[in-house]
Amino acid sequence: MEAVGYSVYRIWLLFLLFWLGQGRQMAPPGFVESSCRSRIFWMKLNKLLLRGKFFQLEINDPYAGPLLLDEKLASRCGYVLSEDVWGNPVFRASVLGCHVANEADELFSLTVNIKVSSFLSMRAAVTYTYPMYCFYSSWASREIMCEENYMEVSVKTDVPAVSNDYTVAWMSALPETQNVAYQLWQLMFVSPSGRKIITVSDAAKLGYSFNNTLSRVYLRAPYHSNESDISMVSGVNMNIVTSTSMYRQRWLLLLIDTTVSCPVDGISFTDTALTWTVPSVIPTLVVQESTFLSKNILMGVDDQVIVNPEEKNYLLEHNETLIRITIPIGAEGGKLKSSISGGVYGIIYSIDLFLEHTWTDADWQTTKYTVIKSITTPFMPQIPTVINNTLPEERLFNVAFGHFLPDVSLVTIAIGNVPFTLREAQHQGFKIYETLFSNRTKGFILQVSFDDPYVLKEYINRNETKYTLLINYTLSMGPEMTLYYHSAEVECVIADIELPEAAGYCDEENMYLAIPTFGLHQYWNLYLGNKLLNRHVALTNGYLAVTNSTHLILQIPLFAAGVVYEEVSFQKIKARFDVALKKVRTMDTLQMFSVRCSFNYSEFIVCHPDGTIMVSAQMKTVPAIDMSKTKLRDSSCKPREHDERHAFFKFHVTTCGTSARFEGDHIIYENEISYEKETLPEQSIPTITRDPDYRLTVSCYYRAKETLVLGAFASDPSTSPPFGSGTMVPRSNIAAHRRVRQALNVVSRVSKDESFIEFYEPNMAILKQPVEPVFLEVELKDKSPDTELYLENCWVTGSLESNSSPRWNITVDGYEINGSEYAAEFCPVAVSPRVRHPSHFKRLAVRTLAHRLEQVYVHCLVAACSPTNTLPGSPCTGQRSSSSERKAFPGHSAVSLQGYVLAGPVWIVDPDLR
């Protein structure tokens, strides 16, 4: 009869499963894994097949049908829905769960519906029905389960039954019988607040679940209920529910101890390991501790028992009071996960453990105590390191960035604050790849050439370059793809700069310095004293600067500003020119470039900054004179040295009758070299002499704002009064020029463009490219509106001297001359606020046609005419006002006065050097 009863029950169970499976689909392969560990159903879903989808679980009740699993149902009925450390959904159920089919307390089955949808509302969901089976017969007298969300205790007992005959009639009456029995059970809770006796139905309202099977009674309680208490046992806080289950009949009272106690903490962490501690002996569960005997202790990960924990570097140890499990951070079976907290990178380690402890004592034959614990470490900062493996000899930055877990990926990288995707970075020439480290972490290798334009370069010390690589990493962490940012700065200093070496040489009138252009303006600059030697300073001081592909060539005239005269003697000058090579940023002097030359000059004047004037005068008279008899204004000032054709004078501006006058912002010191004539005395005047007239005016120009200094050299050559800024003019020529200049009050100026509104300052360097016009304006300072100014003859030379050669004419007798080298064109003059009488102005546009790079001056002889008598050959006859209006003045008589104007210097420079 017993066998028949079992068969009928199995048939009924199969029919139920068949009915539940109608209209359902079977789960796809690999989607669900399940097992039965001890007395627990384990089911795991593959997260990969749930990517981008939503799911729900339903519990199939044999009588009520599918029930949606929620938190309240789970804790009351013995279910857990969570995730494993890999992110896979995990469902666990006690074999004593509310909806588990129980066959003789040995064969258990539970059917779950897995609903999957692409929508949060779960519409159009696909339902997969998944049955699970568990065979468990090795029940202990008492079994306690400490799950994540509930505590469960089951004890073996003999509940009165109607019959032991498993017949069809008994099966049909079983639900009613069980209902009656359920009505008769009561629960008594003992807590610090006192005793409480409630019925089973009232306990269910408080979140408890109580029931009995054929051979067991079980109580399932939530953590931290009103009837529970917290007690510390061996340093571990235990949640305790002290209860007694009571069964009443008129002739019988059955009392069953259903006390349960579970740990709620006991977890500790270090930087390298986590430790889980559980008391060995729990007083509320072992009343007679002297009879306690530990029989077996097992540990497991997920649903697998670890037979030899030491093989996985786990440590399982116990003594009379404690059981301790120690797991190294990162150990097998758990998972390390990258995390970000407050912008800081770190890791979290998670592992799912369970502990099974079996003991005996006098009150309970055997107790099996199982605790399931999901442990996650707190956030552990792991500051990434930047390892500089740069290879200076290969001029290559090699930077390793780590250490990271495998769930980290590099998204973008910024070099020099310029962001690049990985593909763009590879296209730019950066090399980026992953590398694995021995501790199962990874890093990212970045290689960038020193010569890449995004690498910062700084010239330091004398011959070194500091290369700086600025990196900003953007990384993605974990499946959540949280972004993490990290910046790094890597430097490398190498001696890869070669200081330039200058070469100096001389010709008859100039000194030259050839300086390599490599690094010029990038690493270092040239300085004249404390002033930057740029093109403007060079042109202002009279230097000619020309560059080619490799060198800057400076041409320094002997009498230019900044020249140091080491020795000045009769017909000989020993001169030196110095420039300093200084660092661009710090102004530190690296070295001095000097050129030193000796010149044989028959005629010169040197004006020293300390006021000393040295003059070598040349005899230019016919007949010849005795140069030893020349003198200065003070006749006691004789030549220091002389020969037949030269005399050398050296005197101070405060001696020998030297005079001083102001002109603009300059002080002009003048003296005169003259010759004392020998006369033949006669009895009456005039005196008879055979000697020619010889007078030479000597002038030195000093800036009025600068004081003459003592000593032979200027402290700042760039701003000192230019050596050689004096002039020597024979008296006869000076008189002629003075007469011309005094006859006409004319001025010349150079306009910046054809508008003739803005003009260059007198001392400003004028730079023009070949073919670019020079706009010259000449103004007659005369109040008479009838007077007209004419440009008689104009020409271009390479020096201040009007009669120097070569010479290129640009106007002759008032006509423009378009030659092969230069061309000129008159510009019209209109009335304006500045121009009251256009006849007082003449404007000329002068172009150079040759691509010669040089310094030029424009000279003009001018005439002013007024309506009076016209003399034959007068320049006012037939004068031209412009190329388009070449008007003669027939019938007009005019008296002309002549004058001379000079403009320049104008530097004709290459467009690239401007």
C-alpha cells in the first residue's frame, strides 16, 4: 500500500507540471543553470542573454498558480533573488519554501517562470518555464539556515496524523487535515520586552512563516523584527529570535524549541584580505555548552564546497569560540571590479561564501548550521602609477600607465591638451597598446617622439632641452562605463643643443660676424649690451644684416654705434665689436661673439664716450702745406703725430677751444683744424703769402640726455653715443653748402604711404622691399603764396655724401628718369589742413627696380621761383610740376633760389627679412 501511495503522488505531481507547462516555452540553451546544494535550490541566469532586456520571476504555486516574486514574498517564503559577483542573476530557494512540492521530506520540486521583455513595462514578454528538483534525505535533528534576507530553523518532530496509510482517501483529505493542524499551532516569542503568544496566522502578518511537514516543523523569520534581539557572541553581533512552537489538543500539548540565531556582521577587511568570523558556539542554540562537540566544518564559494581551501589560498581556521575564513583580495572565486569614488580610481572585491557547521550536544542530537554570505569590500583606492620608461637615446617617450583591472578600457587620450581618439592617435603617429602585468592587471603603453609638435620643448642650462609630455587619459570603468580621468606629466632632459660658434672677418671699411641661425630666437638671442639686437636696432645703428639658409651675417661699419676702439693712433685704428648670446627666457649670457680688426685709415674722426676726440686729418691742398704746422683753435694744440700728408690730433671736448651747441636732441662739439700761413712782410697791407687756405671743421655729436662718461668704453654699446658720429668738412665746401641751405628753408620727410599723412620719425629705420615705393615729400617753408617749389635734380646714392658713387639719377631738370635701377614719379598735391599752398610742396614716389639689398639715400637739389625777372638758364624756366602736368612758364619772369635736401637712409630688404 505504501508503494501505491508514492506512485499516485508522483502521477499527480507530473500532471501538475504538465498543466503548468501549457503555453510556456523552454529556456534557450545556456540561459539557465541550476543545482541542488544541501537543502537549497540554486538557479543562475546568463546575463549575456539578458543584455538590453528586462526580466521578472514568477513562482508557480501548485494551487494558486503563478505568483510574482517580490521582496516581501521572498523573505517570508524562503526565496532570494540577487546577483553573483559576475553580474548574473541568482535565485535561491529553501526546500521548505512556501511553494515547493514536498514528497516525503526527500524529493522536492519547484517550478519558476522566467519572463523576459524588451520593455520595462514587461509587455510582449516571453515566458520560460523552468522546473527544478532536489533530493535531500540527510536531515539533521535541527537545521538552521541563515540566508541574506531571512533566518530559518527546522526541527524533526512527530506531528499527530490521521493515518500512516498513504491511500487515495488520505491524500484527498490531507489539505483539510493540514488546515486544522495549522489552526492549532501557536507561537510564543521571548524578547527583552516580554513574552508574546500569537497564532500562526497572526505571525504570518508580522512576516513570519511557520508550517510543518510530515516529519518536521519549521519557522522562517525576517531579520530585525520586533520580536528579535541583538546579542554579541565572541565579538560577533547575532540576530536572535527566541521562540517556542506549541501544538494543542485536548489531551496533548507539544512544545518545540524553534529558536534561531544568525550573524549580522563579523566581516573585517585589510588592504590585502577579508575575514569572515562566525561564533563556534552560540549560547542560545547550545544550552548545555559542556556537551557541545563540533563534528564538521565546510566552506564553499557560490554553490560549490571547497574541499581543500588552502589550494585556493583560502584560510579556514577554528577554535573553541570562533570559526574564521580569510580570503585574499583578488583570490579565485571572487571578482575584482573597478570603481570610481570622488574622482579617485579604486577597486571593490566581491565573493559569495557559505559556511556549514555541524555539531552535537545533549539537547539536540545533531545541528546543521548553514550561513550564506555575500561579501563586498569597501572601496579601496588604487592610485594609478605612471612609469617613465623613456628612451633618451631614441628620442622617444615610453610611458606605462597602470595598474588596472581587465574591466578598464582606454577611451581617449589628450596630448598637450589636444584630445585624440585611439584611432586618431595612431594616425598622428602615437603608439598605444595594452600590456599585462604579473599580478593579472594591465596597463597602457604610450610612445611619443620627442620631435612631435605636441611635445613641449624648453631650452635649459647651456646645451640641454627639457622635453615635456602632457597626457590626459580618459578611461571607461566596468559595464557601467563610468569615465575616469587622469593627467600625467613626463619630462626628459637631454644634452642635444650645440651652441653656435661665430666667425669674424674684415674688409677695408667693415667688420663682419657670421653667426649660425640654428636656435636663434628659439633658444637664444643676440644682444648689443643690454639691448636686443633685432633688425630695427641693426639698421638704426648702421649695420647690415643678411641671412641665408644657415647663417646670419652682420656687417658693421668701422664708425658705427657699438664699435669699441681698442687703439687709435696715427693712420691706424684697432677696433672690436661684441655681441652677447643670451638665453631667450632667462637672459643668461652663454657666450660672447667678438670680431677684432685693424684698419689703416688716412682720414677719420673718433668721438669717444668720455669726450675724447681723435682726428686724423689729410692734406688736400695745392700747393702742399707742412702738416706739422696745423693746429686747433687753441694754437697750443698741435698734432700728436704727422707726416707729409697727415696730422693726428687728440683732445678733449673741454680743451683746445672746442665749442658746444645744441641741435635737436644732440650736443654738437666743434673745433677747427687750420694752418698758420707764412706771409712775406711788406711795408703796407695787404700781406703776401704763397700758402693755400686750409681749414677743416671737426664736429662730434652726442645725445643731449646722455652724460659723457669717463673711461675708454661705453657701458651699453647699444645706447652709447655712436663712435665716429662726428664729421669733418673742409671750410670751403661747408661755406658753399651753408649758403645753399641758408638761401632756402626747405625740409624733407618720408611718408609711410601714398596718403602723405603719417611720416617716419627722423631716427626711425625705414624698411622697404624691392619695387615698393619710397614716398618723398619736400616742403618749402615760405609765407609767399606765389612762390613755387621745384625739384631740379634728384639722385640716389649708397651713402650720405651727395657726390659719392655709384649714383643713379631719378630726376634731371625736373623730368623723371626711369632707369634700369630706379624709377621716379611725381605725386599730385592737394589742399589739406596741413597743405595751405600746394605750390610749396613737391612729392615723389621712388621705386627700386633691382633686387639689390642695400642702404640708400635720396638727394635733391631744389629751386624756389617767384614772378620776377627771368634769367637765362634759370631753373625756373620750363619747370615741371608733375609728369602729367609738365608746364612751362612762358612770359613769366622769375628769380630762383636753390637748396639741397637729403632723405634716408632707406633699407631695401628681402621680404622674408622684414
